Amino acid sequence: MSTPVLATKLFPPARRSELVVRPRLADRLDRTLDRGHRLTLISAPAGFGKTTLLSDWAAGQERVGWLSLDEGDNALPRFFAHLWAALAGIGLDLDPAALDDAPMIAVVNELVRAGQQAPDSHWLLVLDDYHVINTPEVHEAMTFLLDHAPDQLHLLVTTRADPPFPLSRLRSRGQLTEVRAAELRFAPAEAGEFLNEMMGLQLTETDVRALEERTEGWIAGLQLAALSLRGMSDRGDVAEFIGAFTGSHRFVIDYLVDEVLARQDEMVRDFLLRTAVLDRLTGDLCDAVTGGTGGGQVLEELDRGNVFVVPLDAERSWYRYHHLFGDVLRARLMAEHPEQLPTLHQAASAWYAAHDLVADAVHHALAAGDHDRAAYLMEEAVPELRRARQDNLLLDWMRSLPESVVRRSPVLSIVSAWSLMTTGDLDGMEHRLDDAEAALAAGARDQALAATWADVEDLRTAPATVWVYRAALAQARHDVPATVQCARRALELAGAEDHFVRGAASGYLGLAAWAAGDVEEALATFSEAVRSLHAAGNLIDELDTTVVLCDMWITAGRPHRARRLYEQALATATGGGEPYPRAVADLHVGLAELDRELGDLVSAEAHLETARVLGERSSITENRHRWYVVTAQVCVSTGDHATARELLNHAATLYRPGFYPDLRPIAALRARVDIAAGDLAAASEWADDYEVTVTGEASFLHEYDHLTLVRLLLASGTAPLGDVLALLDRLYADAEQTRAGSLLEIGMLRALTHQARGQRPAALAELDAALSRAPEPDGYVRLFLDEGASMLALLHEAASVQEGGEYDVLRRHARRLLGTGAAGVPARGALADPLSERELEVLRLLDSELTGPEMARRLFVSLNTLRTHTKRIFTKLDVNSRSAAVRRARELGLL
């Protein structure tokens, strides 16, 4: 008796009039037509548009046989009857009687016969929803067909689970094309077309991207969201819905429960629910949480079955659930077994802790409501997180614990004090340091309390560390004597091997000396702090201190020395390849500031862009404002004062007091931008608000404010210039010992003040003296050019002075400064035969301490090639030695 054929199974779904065109996937499917190609497998979970994609593509092909499978096709006779009918629909002349004995052999024989009659033809056979097939006989029959069918037949299969076909063999022979969930997901542009054009919505690009990210491009998820959004016209309602769209939405729950959960056996459903508390899944972890065995095998089966698990590594050891599916599982777990949640999270926490994955262990301890366990794990992790400067994680932890738990722990009280300092809450910081000392005292009296603390380095050094942070607190309050007192107390309490505490305490002594204006002492003390941090293994903090050391060297008038330090630190930080340690972005920002001062805005912008791309994760918390400050300075150099103000306003929100002395207040930086923009009223308001006057006490802490005030008074043209000179004289006397950078700026402003009084010879003499005293005067360009017309007039006059006469140093530097091109790059027109870009690069290395072989390695050239470049440079500059080349290049403004 012949098996009846249901004709509706032989037709693809009706093609929709409007579809999202997906050319990248159509190109993949076109490979099906290659001669010898056996199988195209479209395998993905429910709702990824497998059938829609294939039916749309097949509509443009010739000789396509379509078979929509259902569970009844597990009966072998029914399967073959419909397979035979699908092949007959292609136009093949097949004999139904051939199916009676060995049906698949008959199918192959008939296909071979048809192929011999039409050797140039192609036949496409589509089996839709193959995941419903579970009988070995059908799988074996299809494997036989794949192995023996003629080259003209190309099989296309859609399925939610990979079939037991010889996929590896087909893949290795190039006979298999695979389209999986990763390719089927809608990209943002496709999601936008689907939601707005197909579903008739009017969502913004931001709305579309948010939904695409939440659904991970899952087409059914987007469609379910669109159904709910229809009829919403109020923008607020739309935004609120999108923000709240999760797996708890009723449409999503109904779909996934019906299409996925209901199809799993009880053991798998239980596994899915219990492991829903995990963000990541691996076999051993799942076993620890479920209390069972074979978790790895279950995950592999879920992966093969496309049950909304996403592999996280190439070895398929780690997985996660699709976000919306995970939401559904957690909602079901909460509804059906809420009492299991603490136990499941505690089991996960224990597994993660045993595998040294502390962040995850803490996360699950907190989720279990076990705050004491979470606090203990945090204490254990603090030393390593501190060394790695994982600031955001520490901040999150402090926010997650009840205050009572934090206050019982000396270590966490200190971390909390640091976290409060990062927010600018200095009073809260002081209270938390008091809590740390109180907890230490309580632990000394109560051994049971002390036994609850993790026995870590930070607990042993806590008494000294409290005083380190009291030094930071004093510095934030601009109390230099108290900073010194607290830092010295920390050193008294620290042991000889407590390198981090000793480094931090020495660092604050160095910062206190810097704030007091003694740069020589600051450099010596802070360098000792860097050595202690190196001994402690705190690479990131060691790199971070480079920023401070370079600022100190700039204060000392040594920008070239600062550049060498930055470049050495950057080479150390990036020598191991990516991912780069934190602080790398800060090093680029420091180099950008030096480049901007030299007038090389192109290089400055390149460093700033590198820092921006590296992002906040590559910047230390206390340095994040610096990118905005330096970018604002670049904007000032290009005349974009409005953007500079906006950048400085943002910098002010990121600045954190207490880490370093506030020697360049952002408010004063804004006032300088106002002066440059001609908004003297705004700058005057700043001076009034901050009570900056010409009679103020001269000190390094207030020097930047006072020099800003001098610029304001000179720009106003109505200031008592005698009082201005008196202020500058007091500032000069305060800086005279070690701050050569300050002396150069003060001398330059004294020259401008003399010029404003009509004393041109005195102005020239002052400027010549300032440049003569400066240890590295050729490291400055914008310091002079940013002063505008008055300074340019002085420089032009100085440049015209005869060689060998008065103001010889000033004449040379005036010509260098005036030779700076509009783009800020030194002009090379003074040479009859200008240096090439490569020769300029070599020239800059000649002006360094590198040896010839070291320069060759830096340039990635041979030593002979370097010698050739050097010889050409000597010829063009008309010199015969390295030192003479550097000297001549500086005269020409090339360095």
C-alpha cells in the first residue's frame, strides 16, 4: 500500500512582498551551486529566520525541490514518499515502484540515471525543519544520500540542532557551507530596516541599536518587541519600553517557553533553570551548582541542539545563555523555586573562589545575600586589585556592601576611604579612616572579630596605610605641613619590606615638597617612591608616577628630560604587546602636552586620539581629566576657544583632589581661555570669585593663579603695572632656587610688563636673560606665541638684532620661534636642500642619548642605512659632527 503524500509539505512558505535584503547571506547560499558541493546547513535556534532566508533565496533558483518536515516523517516510509515527491517536483522522471525494496539506493540510482541524461543540470533539494527528525534510520539514509548522490544534487537543510551527518568530513573536503546564528543575526542596519520599514515603526537610530543589542540580533525577539511597540506614539513610552525590554516580557516568555523549554526533557529543563544564575557556563561549574555530573556533556548537547547557548571560546569550554533566554530562565526559576537562589549562588561563589576567579565569587556571594562572605573575599582580593589598579571594580564593591559590614573591616574601611576620595567626599573619607583605626582597635580586643578578617598583606600594613591616606587628605585640603607629618608617620609604622606603603608615603613627601616649591627635593623623594613601587611589583602605579615625575621635570624647566621619561615608560608599557596596562593612555596625553608646547599640533592630536581610542580603561582614575585639559589647550592653539571651554568644564567634573597637588587649577585654565578669547569680564569674575589679587602671598601652590592674573591685567591695559611687576618679583624670588620652568614664564611676563610700560630695552633684556638661564629653552614654543601680538612684536625686534651683538641668545630663539609655521611644525625653508621626513626623524634621534645601534633599531634600519642618513644630514646642515648638527638644527628651528 503506497504512502499518501501531503502536497502542502512540498511548497515553501509564500514569499513575502517585503523582506530585508541580505546580500551577504545570499552570497553564502550561492556557494551551494558549486559543482561537487554536497550540503548547505542553516543551523540556529528558533526565530532566527532560517526558513524565510532559504525560501527567499530559493525563489530565485531553478529546479528546487522543497520538503517541510514534521514529526510524522520519522516513519521511514512516509519520509521516503515525501522525499521522492519533492525530487519529482524538480522535474526528475522517477519511478515510484523503485522505492519498494531499498529506497535510498533506489533514490541514488534514479538520481545517477537522471544525471547521466542531463550532465550540466543542477538540482536543489531543501529539507526544512530537520530538527524534528530523531530516528537513526532517517539519519543513516540521509548520510548515504550525501555520500553517494551525483554532483548535480545539492542538499540544503534548515534545523535548530545539528544533524548527525558527517559534517567534519564534508567540511574538510570543502563540500559544506554553514550558516549559523552568528551570521543570521540582524546587524544594526538590518534591524533598523526591519523595525521601521517592515514593521512600520518610527524608531530612532539609538532605539534601534538598543533593541538590537538587547536581542543580540535575534529576529523573533525584534519582531516580538515590534508587536508591543505598535500603537505607541509617545516618545517617552517608546524609550521606557525599550529600556525595560527583557526576557520577562510576556511575548518573549510565551515564545521561548513554547518553542524551547517545552521541547526539553525534565532533566535538561532542571539543568537550564539551576544554571540560569550563572553569567558564564562550563561543565565543572554547572556540576557544582546543580549538584550533578556531566555538565560539560549537557552543554555540548545544548550547543549542538542550538538551545540558545553561545560559545565563548574556540574550544567550546565556556558558554553563556542568549540574554533574553537567560532572562526567561531566571524569571521561571524565581517563580518556581525562589528558595533555591541563595544555595545556587553560594555554590557558584565557592567554585569561583576555588578557581581564583574572585570577582565572580564576590558577585555570587552578594547575590546570595552573604555579605560577610563577600567581604572576606574582597579582603583577599584587595592587594592584587590594588596592584592592577582595577579601580572600577573596587568602587563597585564598596557600593555593594552595607556600611556596617565595611566599618567592621580595617582593610575595607581603607578601600572605602579611597573610594570616597575619588568622589571628592573628603569628610566622608576622614570618617572612614577613623572607622579603620577603630576596627583595628576592636580587633586587638576581640580575637573572634579579628578571626573574621582575611590574613592578607593589607591587613598587616593597615596602621601605616591609614596614615598614607591621611597624608592624601591633608594634601587635598592644601595643608602641606600636615601632609608631611602624616607621610612621615606612615613611614615610621611601615616595615622595611612594606614597599607599597613606603612608596606611597615617600610619594606624598615628594608631592608635599613639590607643592612647597622645592622641585629638587621633590624629584629626589618622589624618585625614591618610584623605586619602592617597583620593588612592590606595582607596575601600573610605577607607570602612573611617570606623569608626576614629568610634571616635576617640566617645573624644573626640563621638557626634553620629561619627554625621554615618557617615551621610556611607554616602551616599557607596550613592550609586552596588547592588552596594554592601565596608564598607557596617560603617557600619550603627557606626550601630547609636550608636543603642543613645541607647536607640533599634528603629533599632539595623534597622541590624544591614541589615548581616546585606548579609552578610560587605559587611564588611571585620578588622571582622566588630563585628556580634556590637553585637548582644550590644543583647541586654544587653533583658536577654538568655545570648544576649549566645554572641554575644561568636563575636566572639572573628572578632577579628583587628594591624589596630586592642585598646581594648575582648572578654574584658572578656563580664565586663561577667556583671556585668549578676549572675554576679560569672565576672567575678571574668576579673579573676584577666587580672590586672586596682586598683593597675594607668593607661593608655588598659587603661582598659576597669580600668573593668570598677570595676563588678565596686561590684557586689560588699565592695571597698575608697578603692582604687577612687584607681584612678578615676589613670584620670581619664590621660584629662584629650583623652579627653572617657573622662572622662564615669570621672566617672559616681566618682559611683557616692561613692554607695556614702554620700556622696550628692558623688555628685551629681561627676555634675553630668561632664555639664557633656562636649561632647555628650545623646549618651548607656545609659551611665547600664545601671548599674542605684544610678544610677536618683541620677537620680531629681537630677530633683527645683529649676530654677535647684544641679546644674542634672544635673537637665536626669536628666529626659531618666528620660524614656526602655521601648523606649528618648524619651517624647513631656511635650508637650500630641506631635510626629508626620514632625515628629520633621524635628526630628532641625534638629539638624544641613544647610540648609533640603538637609533638603528628604533628606526628599524641597518647601521649602514643610518650612517647614510646621518651623512646626508651633515651635508645639508654644513656640519661634521653630531653635536654640531644638533646645535645647527636648533638654530634653524628644526629641533
